[in-house]
Amino acid sequence: RRNPGFSFAIVVTLALGIGLTTAIYSVVNAVLLKPLAYRHPDRMVWLSTRAGGSSQEMMNSIDFATWQSESSSLAHMVAYNYVDSTLVAGADASRIRIVVASDGFWAVSGAEPLLGALPTAQEPQVLALTHRVFREQFQSDPQIVGRAVMVDGRQMTIGAVLTPDFQPHLAGQQWWLTAGERVDADAY
């Protein structure tokens, strides 16, 4: 009461310290302590190549096909890429992130469809929507499976809606060297 300025400074210092500690713990927990959202995270490995003199990791399709055909110790090998695309459904257009993955992605990720059936390698023009896109852009319409949409000018069909808890952790460029990053993909 006698020194309100000093009391205010102490309260602000404590608030900042507690807030920063909470934020740092949240990041450490999400990146380092929390296990990956896969069936057997302890059995997963990350494989990539690096161009000479570059710090960016990547794998081209030739390397992936070679590694996949010659691997005798890996049960599954999956490649993926993600791009931001324009989805046009009816008169509405929106930007969404689409993950394009090789065959085996559904088995490794443990995904289960809420509606429809997960696309196969033989169905490259079929999308599986996240539950968020299903809810926000299609108003949770249970008749969405089979509907045609346009993605970057190409006609595609919605084949499945994923469960609300499906959140795979896919490595992104800025995190490739340190940890997995959750990619907020809207369609697979």
C-alpha cells in the first residue's frame, strides 16, 4: 500500500515470468516430450537427402523409389509433400493446404475415415478432408462424399472425411533438422 509503483513492478515481473515459463514449457512439451501421433512412434525414422552445400533436406522421387525398392529393414516407406491450393466448391473459393502422399500413408498415420473411404494410390483425384474443413467449409454436410470440387483448376472428388482427432505430425522445412512439425493440412 505504501509503495504502489514497487508492488506493480513486482506483479508485472511475476506475471511475465510465469507467462514465459508456461510458453516455453508448452513448446518443449509439444516438440520434445509429447510422442508423435502414430501407432509406433518409437519405430519411425526420418530419411532425406541434402544437396551439396545446402542446408535444406529433401528427397527426390528417384531416390525414394530406389530406397523403397532396396529397403529390407523398413516395414513401410512414405513420401509426402504439401502445397497451398485454391479449393472451389460451388460458388465458394478458399485457400487450403493439401498433402500429397505416397501409398502407405494411411497405414502409417493410422487415419480412420469418419465418412467415406480413404483414397488409394489408384485414385489420385480423390481427396480426404480434415474434419475442420468438413465443418467450416461444408457445414458438416453428411452428403459431401462423392461431391466434385475444383483444386487449382483440376476437378477432384471428395472421397472421405477424417475423424476430428486425426492430426499427423509431418516435418516441415524450418523444423527438419530439429523436430517434427504439425502441418495444418486441410486435405490429403
